Amino acid sequence: IFLPSFQDLFGVSMVVPLMNLHIKSLGASHTVAGIIGSLYGVMQLFSSTFVGCWSDIVGRQYSLLACILLSALGYFLLGTSTTVFMLAISRVPVGIFKHTLSISKALLSDLVSERDRPLVMGRFNAASSVGFILGPVVGGYLAELEGGFYQTSFICASIFLLNGGLVWMLPWSEENTGNKEHHQEKGKNSFSAKANHDLHLKSASKGAMTNTNLFPSPWIQVATVLKKIKEIACSNLWDIFLVRFLMSVAILLYYSNFTLALEERFGVKPLFSGYLTSYSSALGVLAGCLLGPITRLYEHNTYRILLHSSTFTCMLILLYASALNIWMVILSSTFLAFSTTISRTCIIDLELTIGGNEASGTLLGVGQSVTSVGRIVAPLLSGIAQEFSPCGPPSLAVGLALVAILIMNANKQKYCSHGNVKLKNQ
């Protein structure tokens, strides 16, 4: 599971940095390039919840394999795109079905205990981040060759096909048996008794249908997806998703004008900003590996880890916004890589703990949609804040992070009660 996630981000990060350059070489304007970039984000926004819920219904293997193969098709079409229209078409299957990381996280959630989940998720994020660090380097080298973008796209498509082969060879029969026992032990942690009961009925129905048919009919799948989404929408998870949204926008605001702000405030070149970003990404990998000792230190209390890491993130962004020299920026970037990696893992774990693992695909899909909304909102807020000062976006980020911390404190009793249940079950 870790190897496909590494290969996924490795392949994608080879192509994405070269995308705007290729669009420009096809004669498109900056506006058209922006529209094509937004097209991908909008499709991700609306598809992530449905694809995640779909994986709960038809199973991880079928959904993960379908997403990998259709993403491979998209990158293959990208490698043959000689017009702007063809390039836009190639982004459609990728925008709708590239949710392989979310489904892989749901699969890991199915396989591991709640006690080990933050550690495993941290290592998963670390493996993925390594691919994100190495990919741009390889992509930049290939871009120097004649027809480098097309070669890079075909290599990316080939990597997805290789991932499909790895997923096909996984021992799914054993994993499914483990899931069934694992879910029975953790059923009482789901977001409501009614939803939990319905999910058990659906699991039994799905098992019965699997014995007669390979998959439920499309209409049954659509009806079940809509019912699951309705259950999540009517649950008491709104505050967790709101915290995720606020912290996501805060981090995106921090990075939104990072290179430009460093140049305006301290006169450093974009090359230095690139090195600093790579340095932070490498530290993020290390932070993922340190989650095990951190969770043991906190006695596996995910809420406390999330609260403290979010508070630390808020303080570090404030330090960056008020930095008097470049060394303060380096200091804030160093520790921010740790706090954001830990927060990202903990918010996912808290969603699954309170929401219930039996709808893990749906929960992770909704969470991804929330983050996608943040990616749409953050550039707009950044542009407005930047009109006032280069420090405007990070200053606004501090305010949003403070609101998220206040929400977590206001709902402390709910989080702690679920944490106590989690410890008793272990």
C-alpha cells in the first residue's frame, strides 16, 4: 500500500510543475491556463465524496483499481495532447477519479487498529512525501530533453499502470476477512447508532449480493452513496470538518505568496525559496516517522495532539508574519513542517474515530472535499489580503487558526469522551 502511494505522488509531481509551461507552448493565454487548472480542482471537489463513498460500497480493490486505471488513461491522453482542447479533455478522468491516496488511507484504516492508526498514517504520509520531493527533480531533468513533457506524461501513465498491477496482486481475501472482524470490534465508535445499524445492514446486503453478483447494480450503488452522504451530513461531525477547513485555509494562505513575500520583505531570490520549500518537505517526511513516539507520549490522545500542534502552527505562522530577518523565517519553516504534518494526520484520525471506520471511505472523501473548498477559497482571500501588505495572508491565517483552536476548545468534552472510549477499547 505504501509503495503505490509513493509511486502515485512521484509520477504526478513529475508532470504537474511542467503543466503551465506546456499549456503556454500550445499557445494558450494565462486565463485559459487558469481555467484548466481550476477545472481539475472543481472536479476533485465534487467527486471526492462520491468516490470515497463508492469505495465503501463496492470494496477497496475495485474502486482503487478503477481509479488507478482511469487516472492512467488521463495521463496517457495528456501525453498525446497537441491542442489545448485535448489537454483539457485529458484532465477530466484525472479530476474525477484521482482519489487513490484517499482510498489507500481508507484501506489502511480498515487494516490497522485505532491505537496504531496515527503511526501508520504518519508513515504513509512520509512515504508519499518522499515521492513528492523526488518527482519534480526527475521531471525537471526530463523537461530538458526534446519532447520532455510528453515523455514525462507517458512515464506517469506507466507508473499508474504499475500501481494497478501491484493493487491487483494484494491479498484481498485475507484483508477482507480482517476488515470484517476489525469493524465488528469498533462498531460502537460510529457517528450514530442508526448510521451504524444501517452500515451493518448494508455490509450484510453487500455480502449477499457478492455471492450472486460481482457488484451491486448501478442504481443500488447510487442510492447507497446518496444515503451514506446524507447520514454524514446529518451527523455531529460539522465541527471537525470546520476545523479541517479553517486549518487548511490557514496553511494555504501561508504558502500562497511565500516566494513573492520573501522577495519583497527580505530581497531573497526565488531559488532560495525553492530550496527552503524542499527543506520543509524533507522535514515533513521526518515528522511522519516521529508520530509513533509522539502518540505514545500523549497516551494516544489524538485530540490533545491536534490541539497542541494546531496551537503551535498558529504561533509559527505568527512568527513568520512578524519576522524581522530571514533566519526567523527559516526557524518558523523548520518547526512548521513538523506541526502541519502532525496536524494533518491527527485530524484524519479524529474524523475516523468519531465518525466510525465503517464509513471510512465516505469520511475521507468528505474531508478531501472540505480541503478542496479551501484550495478554492484560499487564493481569493490571499489576493485580497495581499493588497494591504505582503504579511496580509499569513496574518489572516493566524486569525483563522485561532478560530479553529477556539472551536476545538469549545467541543473539548466531545473529543475527550471519544478519546476515553478509544483507550478503553484498546
